[in-house]
Amino acid sequence: MADVITYREAVAEGIAREMRRDTSVVCLGEDIGAAGGVFKTTVGLHKEFGPERVWDTPISEQAIVGAAMGAAMTGMRPVAEIMFSDFLACCWDYLANEIPKVRYMTGGQVTVPLVVRTANGGGLGFGAQHSQATENWALTVPGLKIAAPATPADVIGMLAAAIRSDDPVVFFEHKALLATKGAPPPPGHVVELGRAAVVREGADVTLVALASMVPLALRAADALSGEGIEAEVIDLRGLVPLDTTTVLASLRKTSRLVTVEENPYQGGWGATVVSVVADEGFGLLDAPVRRVAGECVPLPFADALEEQVIPTVGKVVTAVRRLAAY
């Protein structure tokens, strides 16, 4: 395998590894077959595994997720693609009312081991209906696991864990990260869902980020280091299960917390993290907590306007500077 792999290549590689390992794994979605996916995240799968295991579907999110649910309930492990995470709204009844409740309502007799993959997030000027970060939608639904990797290696490792999970997983692939590169992981690489990673050590403030906000937080931390403020950066990797243990361990060292999220401030996952910290780690804090989040407006097309809405390095640096001086 190559010395580096792109995030988009890692998606196809992660799926292929699991399809080779387990013949019950199948893929379905719009244009994922010979076309290789609209974001080129399924390139090579149709050629290697054929139309029996890689299914091109009509343009119907309900059909895709409904078929995946039925397949999962009868012993397969489907990986369904919803082209843009905004379109999860089109199959929301399945995702919120049906899939996460089957195992509970059958007393464990029926499981729904499926993965819904979706391209998520802004920063590319795709406009209000194709740019939303929607992790917070899924976060409101008990019974769904939520994964959102930031690196190619984590894409592969977390896809393995997601596909092997007996519970449904919503797998958010960030569009702004698709071209980013990283070292490919070794064969058999699995990253347990619900395990955050400390991606930068620091003693002055804890930055908690997810998906595309992780490299942004790292850039902010580098800028702050030049001012003598050392930030610890935590990549949550996912939201359910939520690794608050790692966050609290970091706060024992730093005593200051900033969450960095692309979700809108209103109802964003940062509020959940902050509430757990207030509940379980209030005594660790030496300053108020701060949330850097998306603005509560539809996302604009224009890049200059989109930058006003989504968190930036400058917004994070400003928040941390104020907190350090508190």
C-alpha cells in the first residue's frame, strides 16, 4: 500500500477490507457502483465485488435506508450511503423511529447491524441544503452510534468497528477532509467507537473538536503556542458513545475547556460535553467554559459569508486567549 492515503481513498479501502473479511457486508446507494461515488469514496468496490454486493439505487433516501434496514434484520451487514448528510431528513422516520428501536422493541431478538455513511459539513460553498454538519440531529436519537473521523487511518479503523457493530451507526465523512492525506493503517486496524484521541498535548487549555474542526483546532493550538499558551487538543472521533473520560482527564491538567464544533451553537454537541463537565468535573474548572460553534443561520454560498458562520482558526484563538486571561 502507498506511503500516504487520502481520506476519500480511506473510505473505499475501509469498506473493501470489511467486504473481503465478511461476505455478509454489502453496499448500497446512489452512483456508488461503476461511477465510484459522487465524492469518489467507493472507487474500485464495484469492480472487485460486483453488482451482487455493490448496489446502485434509485434517487430515494427512503428506499436506500429502508432496504438496508430489511437486509440488516435478515442477517446482512449493509453499508448504505446517503450522498449528503442534509438528505438524512428524507429518511428520518427510518433513522429516528425504526432502525434504533428494533433491538429494544424485540427484546434483543432482532438486531439491525447497519452503517449509514454520509458526506457531511461545510467549508466548500455548497450552499444551505448541501453544507450542514448534522451530527447533532443524530445525537438526539437514542439507539444510534455516531462516528465522525478526522484522519484517513481513523476512517479505516472506525469503519471496521462500525460495520462489525451489532447496533446501527451513522458514519459522517467530512467533505472538506476528503482530499487530506495521512499514513495508511496496518491490516486489521480497528478503532473502537467511543474512544477519543489526544492529538496534541498541552497544559493550559483543553480544545475538544470533531471531524474537520480537529485540524482547525490544531492550527489554532500552533498559533497560540507562539504566544506561550499550550493547548491540548482532543479529537472526540464520535459522539455516541461519548468519551467524556478523556475530556475530564485533560481538564485535571488544564482546568480550562473550549469546545470547537461546526454544528450550530443551538443544540450542538458541545452543549452536551459542557453539561457533563459541569456535572462531573465542575471542581476541575478554573474558568468558565466556552463553546466555539456554527452560527444559527442557513449556510451561505459565498465563501466570505460561509467563513462568518463556521468556526475559524481566528475565532478559536480569540476564545482561548480570553479564557487564558480569565
